[in-house]
Amino acid sequence: MHEFTYLGDAAYRRPDPQAPDALEAFVEAVHTRVNPAGIHEELWYHGSGCRSWLKVRRDTRTHEIHGASFANPETTR
Amino acid sequence: MRYSGFSVFMQALNRHKGWKPTWRDAAPKPSYDVIIIGGGGHGLATAHYLAKVHGITNVAVIEKGWIGSGNAGRNTTIIRSNYLLPGNEAFYELSMKLWEGLEQDVNYNAMVSQRGVLNLCHTDAQRDAFARRGNSMRLHGADAELLDPEGVRKLVPFLNFDDARFPIKGGLFQPRGGTARHDAVVWGYAHAASERGVDIVQNCEVTGFLREGGRVVGIETSRGTIRANKIGMAVAGNSGRVAEMAGFRLPIESHVLQAFVSEAIKPMIPTVVTYGAGHFYISQSDKGGLVFGGDIDGYNSYAQRGNLPTVEDVCEGGMSLMPAIGRVRLLRSWGGIMDMSMDGSPIIDHSPVDGLYVNSGWCYGGFKATPASGFCFAHLIATGRMHETATAYRLDRFATGHVIDEKGVGARPNLH
Ligand SMILES: Cc1cc2nc3c(=O)[nH]c(=O)nc-3n(C[C@H](O)[C@H](O)[C@H](O)COP(=O)(O)OP(=O)(O)OC[C@H]3O[C@@H](n4cnc5c(N)ncnc54)[C@H](O)[C@@H]3O)c2cc1C
Ligand SMILES: [Zn+2]
């Protein structure tokens, strides 16, 4: 058990299942990744801390963290 | 140069002064029939089989660093064909057969050692799953033996058998599995391909693609433009970067996996052992070092180095399985960048761009696949059709629902 748990790319948005191109949109959303070598916006869960979801900006080439904010903009603490 | 017992004897008389480089370090020509991007095991194996099986020798392997500087030279060298799913097992068994004839085929000692691979189980449910996997393996012509605790004890008596939480209930053993010396595999394929006329070009980074009428007709590199009608990419952890240059995206995330080697000790571990209750696997190299590893670190990375929480995790796994290794000192550790696919299985297919072929998605298990990957990728590039054992490795399977998810965890690369 580690303090933080990784979910992945923060860009994920659930597509509209009613849209005419819903099938392609879901395949894209679930399986396709930008996978950048550089700045990556990603979701981490602070499980053994404040138990909030965080959006972290991290460089995948160096692991350097360039900032973090609450994933839910309404969280203030 | 041909290697034989006789040539070693003759060189010994001459104090080994007469050895020549085993493959030719070529300068790039303006054009080739086929370009392979990536001088890892898969790229070099592809070039070898293109030349040997399909007679296509006007081929260049383009490598940005030195050959084997990627995952081919960083892995823990385990080879096995102990998969469950039909799309996988036939392919990995083809690879195992190619390993068995590799050294004669490429005329190079790759130290292929069939010392066996033992997966341990710690619950009844796990043993049931092993029985099923073993049956699947045997149906595909591979070898598998389900061992009871006594059988495991005979093979590796020094394990923590009667642990209160994770007692060892048996194991699935593949006697034909084992290890191979990873850099000798790279040099062996390079040797054989080079002998047949393939150009191996190092320190040459691919930076873009040359296009005409929608298809790729060449590559831009740090050493100039090189043209070819067919281009194969076998760049493992850099698949996302190279696909981006060609204008498409893949169902791949790049993640770091670490490996560890201890100081050399006397022979202790006669086979490859994997822990079933934690993430830990271990073997002993011929030099005596214990070679071990565990899980990927679990976050996107191109850094070729991991972090300490995973080091702790791996060592805890080792201590819980094999307390005897607690006094052994760690010598080195390192990381490599895995091309983690969304279902944990590879892709060998046409890319969305005409003229460009994709070989990717090997996750942490592509070393054992090196021969079959090269064999099937060469077949695809030469004939335009997938090899019969690799038909499941389609790029469109993520859209059609034919994913090959050995672990059943879904599109979460950090859980594979
Ligand atoms: C720590 C670790 C342990 C592992 N253990 C095992 C194991 O026990 N068993 C197993 O089966 N597998 C294992 N693997 C996985 C296995 O090593 C890989 O799946 C396999 O090596 C990938 O294929 P490759 O050899 O072609 O990759 P690589 O050797 O990574 O080859 C890709 C090459 O492409 C080059 N390249 C990238 N971008 C460019 C560019 N733009 N231009 C030119 N060249 C480029 C790179 O420099 C690299 O040399 C392990 C991996 C790691 C890191
Ligand atoms: Zn927090």
C-alpha cells in the first residue's frame, strides 16, 4: 500500500452514448492514449492522506512534478 | 565469420587476438527495400528472418543508440510459453521452438538455458487456475506439469513453504522454459542478419516520416533521409513517440519496469521461480548473481529509471518467499520503458498509414517473444498477410472487442 494511487491520463471524458459516433468515441476514450513523452496531466488518489483525487502535472521523462490541483474544482481545503 | 569449437581452439592458440567484430556497423544508404526502426531484439530478429526466410536482404535496421540499449539489454531474460488464451499460447510456443534452434540458426551462443520456469500457487483457486492453464498449454503442444508441495520442495527446498498467510500449495512447472543471455541474443541476430547483407545503423534517430500520396516512403533521421517502400517499427517503449510522427495514436501507455541483480553467490536457484502471492520472480545467472524483479512502477514514464517504493515492494516479496536471500547484497538495479497495451497483449499489424507496419504492445514480456515476433513481423512485411500464429494480434481488436486479456483486468495498463 502506497500513499498515492495512480489512475492515469486525466484527459478521459465519458463520451455521449447517444451521439451518432458513440462507438468510435468510446473505443477512443477507453483504449487510445496520447502517451506523451513530456508533460502529462494525470489523476492520483491520496488514499492514505486527505482521500482526495488530484490532478497532477508531471514530466514523464524526468518524473518531475510541475503542479497539482484537486480534480474536483469544488474541493477547497 | 563462422563460430565453432574449432575456431575457439584456434583462437586460443593465438591468445584470442584474431576475433573480428561479429557484425558490421553500417553507414546508412539513401534507400532500402525495407527499413526496420529499432535495433532491439525484435527489430534485429525481424531483419534476420526477412533475409533468411524471405530472401529480402536490402534491409536496414535503424537504431537511435546502440543495439540492445533498450529493453533487449535490460530484461530479466526469462523465456517461457505458459499462456492460457488461444491467441497467445500458439504464438509463444512457436517462440519457444525457435529458441530451441536459435543458436544453430544464427551461429551464435545465446546461452539459451532450459532450466525450467516454476509458478507457485498459494490457494486452491490458484491451483485450479494453474491446472486449467497447464491443460491449455498441453493442448497447444507445450509442456506443463502441475506440482504438489512435495514436488515443489524437491526442486526448490529453500522456500518459505509453511507461511501462515501464503503457504505454498504447489506450482505449475514448464521444464522447457528458462533463460537466455539477452545481449547475446541481440548480437546473435545482428551477426546473422549482417552476414546476409543487412545494414545495422547505430546512433541514427528517426525524427519523422517522408510521405508521398498518403503513404510513407521513407524516414527522416539524425543522419539524413532514407527511403524505403516498407517500414516496420519495433521501438517498444517509444512506440507512442514514433506513431505520433506518423500521425496516429496507439492503445499503448509507456511505463517503467525495474530489475535487480545481487552480488554473485554459489549456485542456489536451479530454475526460475515466480511468487504467486506477491509480485516477485527470481533466477540465478551463470555468473552467480540473483536476478529478480516484480511489478511495473505503475505510472506513465519514459525515464528509464524507477522509484524506491517499488524497490521496497519487490524486496518485500522476495523476503516473504525466500527469507534466505535477506543477507545477500544488491549490486545493481535499473529500469526500462515498457510498451503497455490496453489488454496486455502485443500488436503485429499494418498501421493506419500505408507502408508502415507496427510491432508493439509487448508489455513486460516481450523478451521471450523475440524470435516469434521477428518471425511473424517479417512474414507480415514480406507477404502483406499476418502469420497464422499471430492473427489475433490485430490493431483493430480494441474496436471489435476481440481483446486478449490474460489477466482480465481491462484497459488499465498499470494493473496488467
Ligand atoms: C526490467 C525489465 C525486465 C523484463 N523482463 C522480461 C523477462 O524476464 N521476460 C520477457 O519475456 N520480457 C521481459 N521484459 C520485456 C522485454 O525486454 C521487452 O518486451 C522487449 O525487449 C521489447 O522488444 P525489443 O527487444 O525490440 O525492445 P528494445 O530493446 O527496447 O528495442 C527498441 C529499440 O528502438 C530504439 N528506438 C526507439 N525510438 C527510436 C527512434 N526514434 N529511432 C531509432 N531507434 C529508436 C530504442 O533505442 C531501442 O533500442 C523485461 C523488460 C524490462 C525493462
Ligand atoms: Zn491529499
